[in-house]
Amino acid sequence: MKLTIFHTNDIHSHLNTYAKISKYIKEERSQLEHDSLYIDIGDHIDLFHPLTEASQGLENINILNESSVDVVTLGNNEGMTISHEALNRLYKDAEFDVTCCNLFDLEGNLPEHLTSHVVKHINGLNVCMIGLTAPFNHIYETLDWKVTSPLLALKNEIEQIKEDYDVLLVLSHVGIFFDEQLCEECPEIDVIFGAHTHHYFEQGEEKNGVLMAAAGKYGHYVGTVELEIEDHKVISKKAHLLDTKTLDEVENNYEEKGKDLLSKPIFNQEISLPRRVNSASYTTDLLCESILEFTEADCAIINAGLIVKGKTGNVLTEYDIHQMLPHPINTVSIELKGIELKQIIYKAMEQSYMDEVAIGFGFRGDIFGGYVFKNIGYIESTGQCFVKGEEIQDNSTYKLGTIDMYTFGRYFPTLKEMDINYIMPDFLRNIFEQKIMQSEKKA
């Protein structure tokens, strides 16, 4: 028998492109004369899109329902960019199965509406699918979730169900390096559908008898895996990708609907919030000050490129704030010795990334921009650094308020090894909005 499996991953709420994919998959499945599945490997939601932001992902679930998806797993965007309560609500109206075997609440329960594996009974065949998500332990703990080792969780799940399946598929939102390890450690897997690291294989890649399939990011590709099965065993497996640029555009109102849902005014006075990326502006100063206050820090550092759009006018809406700060980025506070803080300031003063196009770590803008400071002073000729007007003392302790984007090793490598206090679930736009509302009340 034949089984065709369509797969997507890391759509990140690129809903215009996804509308094309959805139409394509439905049409292709309707024309097949054999069985098929459609699976999504996580990060379908991304709060950069106004419709996802306004609905906290629920509209994405409706869209997946309309696409007749069969099984999905969680990406880090589903798990970490919405609150604990929002994740428990996310799949309440899902018309598909959701699997993830390595994410639990503090009582050891899976998120609501999830199962550790799914078995589909297809034409006398038992097709088992197991989902895994990336183990961002420190962030999940802040949201009252516990994420466990995906490898150990998978091995345990396989051991429990080894007599119950004919075909074993893994939905891995963990990344390509993990998937390659899985090929060596779990050769009983038939296909690993990969995600998270935005990799893709034009015709799949086979290691140790395990086929890896992945479809990149943002809906650039849609994947298909063809299985031939005899006597309850897979005897042939092939993968290929379709470039979605070849698909016709599909009209939709996703952006307009999101804008309408975020149309609530939050500021009804004349306001000017310009965007300037190469130096500080009123807007970035206000954002940096809001982070300083929110983190209750002694000083703060951000980059000007966080402001993606400026806004001038006599009314400011939730949609405007969202467009200014579309990033799923949270604040952090870090206690540093003075000598450590000075190294951070020296690194920032180099302005190494000012003109760089920034990618990843939650950033949803374009140019990184120059660093902006609050309560930090620096004399270049002497190398002296100051906090609140007083020179930094090497052995004194200071609290720095900044953003989680800097803690993953790319911009300030020393921060990756430090004890970070992640403040969640509020994003920069939530904090900035509160700051603007406070200023309106004072006016």
C-alpha cells in the first residue's frame, strides 16, 4: 500500500503564504487514490502577525482546522510565547490531534488537549506519531512548565508502544543536529519530520536507514513523503519539496482581521514616536526607560532596531504598538559585578552590529541598530563607566535590565553563562504600552 504524508513546519504565522499551502494540500489530497496524512511540526503561530497576537494563537488553530491537518506538535513559539493558561486553551477547539511527549506542568501532566503519541489506523495499518519540542528549560520553568530531554522522552515512549505500531514517525521540533543523533540512536524510526532550525532537504536525507524530511521556514516549501508498505513494514520512502513561489496567491483577510481586533485606542493625544536606528530617539529612550522600570534595574541596554515602525498622529492603537514592536521578546534582569558590567558596556560601545540585518532570537525587525542606554555613562578617553552618575566599582553589584535576545550568546557571549532572571510572559510591546498609558494619565 501507499501512504503520502504532506508536512509543513515553522510557518511562523506567514499566513498569506500558508493560504496557498492549505489550498494546495487540500487539492492534492482530494486527487489521490490512496491514503494520506497532513502533519505540521510546530511554530505555526508567531505573535508578529496581528491576527495571532489578537487571538493568542486561536485563529491559527481555526486555520489549521480549515486546512484539514491531521496531527501537529508544539514548537517553541506555541510553548513559550503565550502564557501557561493560553497554551492550555490553545487546542481546545482543534479538530486534529496534538502530540508532544516531553513537556509537562509542575504536577507532571501534559498541556491540556495533548497526548504523548498518536496512532492513526489507516487501511489496517497502525501509524504512530510522536511529537517532541526543543528543551528551553530556563524559559519554560518561568512559565510553570517542565521540559524534559527529548531523546530520553522519545526512547521511553517508543519502549511503551513498541508492539503497537507498524510505521513510526517522529515530529521533531528540536533541530537538525538532534535529528541526526536520533538516526543513530533510534534506527527503528521510519521518518523524522524536522523543524526548529529552519533546515530543509529537497529530497530528504537518509542516515542509518532513517529518512529525515524538513521544509525550511515561513512556508517557503511544502513537503511530501511517499511511503510504500508491504506486510506492515515500510519498504520504500521518498521525500521531496515544492517551492511555494510556484503556487497561485490566495485571497484572504488575515491582516485586516487582526488589525480590526487590535483597533482599541490606548492614547488619544497628539503623539510623535519616530523611528531612528543609528542613534537614540525619544521612542527608544522611552522604551529603554520602560524596561529599566519594569525590571527594577539600576541601568538598561537595548538596541534601536527594536522599534520597527514609527508612529505620528493623535491616536495610538494596540495595532500601532504591535507594528512598532512585533517581536516575541521578553525582558530579563541580571545581577553583575561592576567589572562584568563594564565589559558589557565596552562591548556595546563598539556598536558592532549597528548596520547588520538581525535574524532570529525573537527579533522580527530588519536592522539591528545602535545600542541605547539608560542610567549608563561612558568616557571614551579614559574608559570610565558610570551608573546613575557614579563611577562603576569593580566589586560592587549592579542590576542590568535588558532583553532575552542578548542572553543566547550572539551579542554578549558572557551573558550566556550568567544567572538570568527571565521576566515573562510580558513582551516589550506590553511594557511599552503601559509606559505610554502612564504618560497619558500624567498629562
